[in-house]
Amino acid sequence: MALERTLVLIKPDGMQRHLAGLAMDRLENTHMELVGAKIRTVTDELAREHYALLEGKGPFADKKFFERLINFIKGEYHGDPKRRVLALVYQGENAVQVIRKAVGATNPEDASPDTIRGAFGRVCRRHGYYENVVHASGNTEEADREIGIWFNPGEIIP
């Protein structure tokens, strides 16, 4: 078993709907150790850096789709002028896999009801996006990269 760190973001839809505590409760039930937490305002630059590896790939090859993703993480669909995201770092054995299991499938309709996205996510068909409440790193390389984007050295407990 490998000791890993992973990033979780409570996205603007989760913050706007006051779901951060409920999501964190489910994450705490994974028995992973919380080693970093902070609230960030998401600028265009931060959003683009976070999603840089997705630009031009798969469904994100469609520029309009990619721009909706950027605008979503910035909170522009939620009327939240603060554009807040709660960034969390969890640590433990196989943290990436354990946390992703608790988070659930990207599409809330495909997510098990006992996951964060299954319980709290929703699909906004009118605007063509998912309100899936959280982001979780997909693998250890992604986690290392994302943690470096959202946290400065010294902000995570060793």
C-alpha cells in the first residue's frame, strides 16, 4: 500500500449550496488524514492552470465546452461574487483511489447515491453542465500537480 496525497475541491456549486460540511463529513469517513485546507477565490488564471491538461482533449476539444468548464469552476454560473472554492489535501494509503470512490462518478446521474456526487450533485440540462459539487485528483501525478497549483510550500502539514 502506498502513502499518497490527493486534492479535493469543493466547487462553487457546493459552496453556494452550503454543502462543504456535508462533503467533508463523507471525506472524513474515508479515514484519510486532512493535511491541508483553505478557501480560494478562483481567478481565470487559476482555473486555466488547473484545467490546462484537459484543454483540446476529448470533449474539451470543443472550445465552448472547455470555456463552460472554466466558467463553472470560477463560479460564474452560481451568482457567487466571491467565487469561492474550498481546497483540501487528504493523505493516506491509496488516498487517490479511496477519495475518488467517496466522490463518485463525474455525472451525478451515474454516481452511486452513497457518494458525494450521487447524493448532492445534479445535472443542469438547460445550461449543459453538471453541478457535481467536488473535484478529486484522478491519479497521483495529477494530485501532485494540482496540489502545487492550489497550495504554496509550507501550507500542508507534513
